[in-house]
Amino acid sequence: MNKEAPRKRRFHLDPRIKVLILVLIATVEMFSLNIWVMTAIGLIPVFLYLTDHRVSGAIKYSIVFGLSVLAHIFRADIQLNMVLNMVIVLLGGFVLKLFPAFATGEYILKSTSVSEMMSAFSAIGLNRKMLIPLSVMFRFFPTIRREHAAIHDAAMMRGVSIGRKRFWKNPGQAFEYRIIPLMITVANIGNDLSAAALSRGLDNPARHTTYTDVKIGITDVVTLICIIAVVTAVFVFTTLM
Amino acid sequence: METKRLTGKDLITVGIYTAIYVAVVFVIGATNAIPIMYPISMVIIPLVAGIPMMLYYTKIEKFGMLTITGIIVGLFFYLSGYTWLCVAFLVPSGLIADIILKVGGYKKFKVIVPSYMVYALGMLGGPAPLWFAGESYWDGIRESMGEQYAEQLAGYMPSWMLWVGIGLVLIGAFLGALLGKKMLNKHFKKAGIA
Amino acid sequence: MIEFNNVSFKYEDGSEILSELNLKIRDGEVVLLCGESGCGKSTIARLINALIPHYYRGELEGQVLINGLDTQKAQLYEISEQVASVFQNPKTQFYNVDSTEEMVFGLENRGVPREEMKKRLEATVKKLGMEDLMNRNLFAMSGGEKQKVACACADTSNAPIIVLDEPSSNLDIYSIKELAQIIGQWKKEGKTVVVAEHRLYYMLPLTDRVIYMSNGKISLECTPDELIALGKERIARMGLRSTDIFDIVKEETANVKRVNFNPEIAKAGKPGTEPEAVEDGDSDGADDNVLRIRDFSYTYKGDKKPTLTIGGLTLPKQSVICIVGDNGAGKSTFARTLCGLDKRADGILEYGGERLKRKGRLKKTFMVMQDVALQLFTDEVGDELESCIDDPDEGSQERIRELLEKLNLSDKAERHPQSLSGGEKQRVAIGSAVIAERDIIVFDEPTSGLDYRHMTSVAGLVRSLKESGKTIFIITHDPELIAMCCDELVQIENGKVIEAGRMTHDVYDKWLRSTTAHKEKKKVENEKWYAMDGTDL
């Protein structure tokens, strides 16, 4: 998830709308669809990436998705051995069916700040019992990554990193070296964090307020309508015509 | 001072261990790009996650913590693009794991083992579309590749794979619980965090 | 008003930390709690913010009253409206990822309406000069910046009492100065401020009353002037840090004339100017007594220009080299490059005629990390050292035993490393460097949060490592540690070495003044903010 607060972007969607788009994609993909509708849905993440100024992400995704579409169209012409053929069809189907949702999910996590997400969750009436663990989880992801990097350094100094002789002497132990200090550090940070949060009134039974404001605006509505309209149009056009 | 309600401290604990669990699943799950790793990761994930989860279980004294973990993990994977089956699997598995603890008693290893094994089954929500939501997917293949081809393909992915999957996860979770228990005694208790 | 009536406290492990304590702190008073580690000063801080008894469990007798509220009867969140806290470790006290969110977190918990939050936040931002710290990722902030955010959190809460538990432990000198200014501001506003702290120098000018604790009892209560009047020796014997950081370096006693290895740097090194790449005069002349750093550079992924560039730097072997510089100046990058930890880093280290590339340095160096717990892997101290030996033989057990003796860890050989105290963990890590026969040992902030006695013992350890032939690098902000054991002082700013040379009174003095001075230039607009402190820092 994006750690910076939302920058003033020209194009900015409400987190609730983003999640709704994802839910729509995931639901529609459950059904058997023709290739044109699947392509239309596949284009949604491209659009979302571009609004978030992630051109390289959009290109990478387009290539993978485009190849799968091509593989699907020309599947009858592919004359390879049985196993390879199957792998291509399976992988292609996997990408066509699941990648749009994967990519949208990734877009949501990258383009939404934690506070925005929390405000949105609390705006839809999510319980405190969910909100607190969720925000703690998002705060701990970078902690885990950082502490793990430090442990990686320590292991490298001791010669127990992958590619060193001592690592392969006892890989199980090398794994233990990694995960144990990490657990201990994260647990200790957690203890300190709990103390700090409680001393700032986390357990106050008063209804908690949020500082970050989330509003569904005209951009959100227009985007949602456009997406639904395009996909529906493609569906109607290709199935009924 | 002790309440049955979940306090802020409990909820922070839930957040921390859920984060670790998600991180473990993500790192190991990344190898899933190679299909052959699917069955292997079904053993490895619950095995490795056994270490943080056994530490987590030492902090659980109230009903609801595992359910929340299940909901969050399910939502998180749903939001990262897996299917809604993640939620459909992880919520009940978390809830049942919680019930097992509530009935059997907290902080008892004999109770923790089955609780964790049930909880671990929730992760089958990830590959589940291959079996469940796959119907439409199979239709698609039948339609495009022909009946014969689809049958052949189904031969590679027989329906009993589901039971194999469940078996693999249960074995992984059982071993994971033992591994976690070993690490608790070897490290965490002495380090004063368990 | 804070009142302690006959308060005794035992932690769950049975160790008594406070006994029969009576204390009254008036509204608007600034109190400095000091004393050696384990004297009970942090316990007092935790009793005031009610984390004892609500979070840290133990046996509490007596009564603590905060503005009339009995902390044992009141809920923690009720106390939190009276008492705001700033903790020691900036890394572990923030709950959010975003700095602005963090500053309003306490208000959100209390259910303060959004408009009111905005108003309070604005006031705090203006008062503490937080403009450049808004909407930032806390993970990307330096320790000093994080601690400033923590202070801002305390400020927005509008609590009349603020408790700070060793707030300067992880800060550089400049950040400590900023911290002092914030505390001064609170004092002006009439807040009650209680600071538990090892570092005295920045607190004394602000303090109304000094409380010196030992063994869970108040053993001295006095004014700052009375404390200073006790004299340096007496204060050091009490286990307290210096009251003045300028006057601690002894005049040179060594009469050995030594060459300045890096005359070019001394010439080029003016903050703000771009020093030229420094070329050593005669590098081919084999010199077994020096180590040379050549073309160290480090470029962040995606950046075009390197963050760190050190063309050439020559330093004496078997000496203690202190690396100083602001947060973010490139000290840690330098250390990681020196230790060969980063693949993105370039450069060569010549060590007594040996040319070491990255992988070579990995085997020659060892870093004792700031968070030393991260580098202890095994479940027994003895195993920890054994696992560092490449090819164990019959002699290794004997060597381990001897080393443990030297490190004063003999009775701890079978303990779990993670169950040791901070200082002991540090010694185990040093032990692994020694047993692995590394010649260069790098310390990253080894004395943050240590009291006088522990700092002195680290300095002693460093000196004995040097005696045994090691070359020591210390990345540090701690002026007292530098004064105690530094031979060579290297100052890094903006990824470049701006000063490097033999440590003398003058060099030390110049560094201390420059470290705060050139940052202040950026802050002229906050002139009135600086006017308040009458200290000479």
C-alpha cells in the first residue's frame, strides 16, 4: 500500500469505488465470457495504471495480457506437442481470467494511502475490531521488510546467505537464523507499539473520528459508469449481433 | 481489569501476527508462478507459518482473534486479486479455529494443533477456483479445445486433487505446529516474548 | 499536579524497582529524572502515564494521583487526556505510516471532530515548525524527525502533563537541540514536563528541579546549578553523563608527531562547497600501517548521481576512527559499503597492501549493528560464537572460553543470547567478530541510550580491541564517546568526506559547532524559535 499520503493528483478515485471496480471484475470473470468481453475487462487495469501515471506497469501488463489474447485467438493454429500446448492454454486462460483482478488489486494497494483506506473502511461502517488490526497490519509490512533487510545484512556478514558455502551446509538452520530474530524483533516492536498506542487513548470507548476525508465525487461516478457502459456495450455487441 | 471483550492490545496483536502471516504466505506464494510449486507450497506455507502462528497462539486468550485474522487475510487476498473464495474459505476456518480454542481451552498445545490445522485449511481458498469456480473455466476449454482435449486435461487435474490438497495442508499444518512449538521452547520463551 | 504517595513497585519477575517513593510535582514544573540504568526513572515515567499498572504488570503499592485521578482506578484512556508521552525509540512508537495521521491519532481516538482536529494540528505545526514534516512517510524519516513527530503528537493532545522517557537516545546533536527547544516551548506554556534522561547537558538549562535516583529511591533533589556545582568527577561517579559537551576533550597528551594523511580534504572541506576528488600523493609506496579507501560510491536504484562519493581516504590502521555527520549524510551507506554489504556499492579498500573488493571486505569486516538483537541467531552464547568459526578444530572450544572470559561473559555461556541485557548482547556480537578473525570492526551507534557507566565500558572495550590490533570504525552522534576513545575523526556531509584528521580538542570543537551551525542556516526563518534557549549550544 502507498505509504505516502495522497498527493494532489488530477485523477483520483475514492477507495470505495476502486474496491467496487475490483468486485465487479472478479464477479464478472466468474462467468463464461467471450474473448472480446474478456479483453474489454482486461483493459480496465491498463486504464487504471495510466491514471496513476504507472506507464511501465501498464505496458508490462498489456504485453502479458495481449500475448494471452493472441494465444487464445490462434490456439487452433498452435501445433506443438501435447504438454506444451496444454501449458500454453492453461497459462493463457489463467492470465485472461485472473490477471485483470490481480492487476486491479495491485493498483488499489499501490495507489491508496493507508489513512485513505482506513477512512474509507470506517465510512462504510467497518467495526473497530477490524479497523485496528487492519491499520496495524499495514504499518507492520514495512517494518517486517526493513527488519528483514537488516537481518539479511547480519546473515551476510556471518556468511550464511544464499550462495555461500555455510548456507548450504545446513539450509534449515540458515532459515532459522532468518526467521527467529525477525519474530523476536517484530514481537518486541509490537509490545512497544501497543504501549504507545494505549497511552494515546486507543481504548477510548468514544466513537473514533477520522482526519482524512473521503468523498465520492464526480470523477468516481463518471469512471464507474464509463467502465460498466463499455463492458456492457462490448457484451451486447458481441453476443447479440 | 480483565475483560472478555477484545482490547486495543489484543487487536494490535491480531494486526501484527496477521501481517507476519500474510508476509509468509506472500513470499512463499510468489513461487506459485510455477505450477509445479502449487502442491509443494501447500505443505510449505502451513509449515513455515507454524512458527509465527504458534507464537500468536500464546497470546490468544479470547474468542474472536482468529476469526478477525481469517477475515483480514481473506479480504487482503481478495483485494490483491484472488477470488472471493479466499474470503469464503478463510472466514469459516478462522471461526472454527476460534471455536475449537474456546471449547478446548486456550494455550493448550493439544487444542492448538487441531485449531491451527483447521485454520490452515482456509488457505485452500487461493487455489480453490481451479476446482470450484473452474466449472465455467472448464466450459470455456471444452468449447474452444474440444471435448476430447478437455477430458485429457481433466485427466491431469483429477477431482481427487482437492482431497490431496486438503491432505497436504493438514500434514503441513501439523508439522508446522510441531516446528513452531520447538521454536517456542528453543528461542521465544527464553527471549521473553512468549 | 502529580503525587506519588508511598509508591513501591515490583515487576513480574520479582525485581523491586521502586520502594516507598514520595514525590510531588507542581503544575508547570520541569523535572529532570536522572540516574544509572535500572535506577527506576523509567518506572516513574510509566507510573505517571499509567502504563503501570495498566500495561506493564507487577505489584504496585501506594497511590499515584494525576490531577486528582488515581491511576489504579482510572482507565488508561482517561489518563491519556491528562498525560502525553514521548518514548525512547522513535521506531516503535508510531502507529500510523503517515506523519500527519500520526499527529492526530490521539485526537481521533478521543472522537474529536474533524474541524477541531484541523485547528489543533495547524497550531502545533506552526508552533513546532513542522511544515516540512507533514504528509510524509514515517518510515522514510530520520530518528530526529520521527521524534519531532512524537513531540507534535504530545502537543496536539493538549495534555497538561508531558512525560518523556529517554527521548534523546537515538538523536543526533542537532535533533537534541530541536528537542530542547520544543521542551522549552512547553515550559513557556506552563505545561508540566517530566523527563527521564541520561543526557544532562541539553536539559539542565530548562530544568526547575533535578531528581537523582539510585536503587529505586530518590537520593538527591536539587537545582541544576547545585548539580553542576558538584563538579565533573562527582557527577561521573554518580554515573551521570556530562553537563556540558563542549568541555570534555582533554588537551593532547600524545607528543608523537603524526602526519595528516589527508591534507587535501582539510583544504577542500568547507561545508557547502564541492570538494574535489582527493588523490593520495604516493599510493604505491607500500604502507602496512594504513588503510586506504578508493573510489567508494553508491548510487540508489533509479538515481543518476551517486549518493556517496569518496575518491580517496587514507586512515591509520589499528586506530579508532569515528564517523560523524548529520542524519542522512551517508554515514550508514559508507558503513555498508565498507563492509561489502551492498551490491550497488563500488570501490576498493586497501588494507595493509591487500586490495579488497566487495566480497573480500565481507570477510575482513564485521559490523556491530545498532539493533544488535538482529544479529544474534543461535540459542546459546557459546554456540553463537562457535557458529562464526569457519573450520572448527580442537582448539576452538578453548578459544571461545578465553574470549568469553575477556568479554566478561563466562557465566553466560549457556544463556540464550536474546535473553541478555543490551550491553551483553553487544559484547556477544563483538565476540563473533573477534572469533571470526575480522580485522576491521564497525560499530553503528553503539552507545545510544546508554548511561555513563555503560558508555565508559563500551569505550574501554573499543580501546582493548584496538590494542589487540583491530581497526575500529564508529558511527556515532555521541560526543562523550568520541571524546573518550576517538583517534581519527571523519566528518561526512552530503555523501562526501568534508573533514578527516587526527582528533584534537580543536577538531572536536569545530565539528561540534559545525554540526549544528550549517543546518541552522536553513532555518533562519525560525529565528525567534531559537531565541528562547539561553544555552551556549
